[in-house]
Amino acid sequence: MRLNLKRFTALLIVTLSLTACQSVNEQEETQPEATTEEQIKARALQDEFTRSMLKSAQETEKGYYTLESKTGEYEMLFPTGGEIDGIGYTRKGESSEAFLAGILYNDKTEAQLSVRYTTVLSNDETGIGYAKELLTNSIGEDMTFNRIDGKGKVTYVAPFKKKETGSYGYGAYIHPDEGWGGVEIIYTGSCMDDPKSCGPEEEEFKKRAYKLISSVKFLNKNEAKK
């Protein structure tokens, strides 16, 4: 019996296609993709340098770890989707520290966090005035600060918006009630393209910025060693 070559070829193609589809389906079933939340949660832990600055791999509260400064002088909340630039990190003993971090949230919006700590400045009127001037110069915009007292510290915080770059956010200087030095924080979002693509909403953005700024806690040496 002679074999119909065209019919045989068509049958072979169908068989191979079905086999390939089955193989792909089996692979997808055995290797499911991580959810967005899981990927973001793992971001800070997967980066070796970022992980080295976390007090624990367990979340302090949903969506946040606790970051402990390598100076041992302060700690603050840090988003699970944050990643610190280890190459740009600088520290001078216990007297100063500076780093930048990129943050990715579950809603896929992004932000940048700049943190700078120094013990050089006194916390009198002159020192605080100089700290606010340095912060204003760093951002490049005039800022009107709101003062917040409580929990053994004083916080000066102000919003900013830079039309020429499309960036916006909050700048803050936090210092302890007693002693010298403090922490400068700049929390920045960007909206270079269509404003509709920017996020999150203004109130949510402010909430996230204040969450990090208000979480700064100054440590004594005994507390830092626990």
C-alpha cells in the first residue's frame, strides 16, 4: 500500500505541535511564576548589601523591614521592595553615613529614597537652620518646613516639586531631643511622561513618605547591640 506523503506530513506536524504544547503546559504547571507581591517582597532580601542592613529577614509590619544603620546610631522602616545602592554607600565610623535606595511598591509605582546621617551639626537654632539650608540646597527648591515633636525627636518636613525635572516629594531633617546630629531624608517620585501614568495618588504618596520619615528612631549603644 502506498503512503500518501502529504497526508503523512500533515499528521506529523499536528502530532509534534500537540507534544510541544503539552510539554510547555507541564513546565508551566511545575514552575509557576511568583506573584508580583512575592517578587517585591524578596527584592530587599535578594540583594546582599541591602540584606546586610536589615535588622531581621522578618517583616516588622506588612510591607516593611527594619533597617539598622551601620553606624549603630539610628534605625527606620524600609520597604520590602527597596534596594540600596551598595556601590554608592558611604560611611565614616559612627559619625556619618549616606545611601540611596530605589523602591518598587506592589502597585508597580516607584520612588527613590536618599538618607544621610551626620553627627557634625548641633541641635540648637543655628545647627538646625544650617541642616535645613543644606537640605534645601540638595533639592534645589525653596521649602517651608512643618515641625513635628514627639518620641524623643524633632522632625522638620516639607514638600517639594521641580517642574523642570518632573520630580516631586518630601524632604525632612530629624534630630534627637538631646545630643548632636540628625538624619536627612529625601523621598522622591518622578513624573516625566504622561501625568496619568504617574502614581500613586497624592495622599498615598504622602502617606508612604511620612511612613518612612516618622519611623526614624535614634538608638543608644546598649539598644543598638540587642
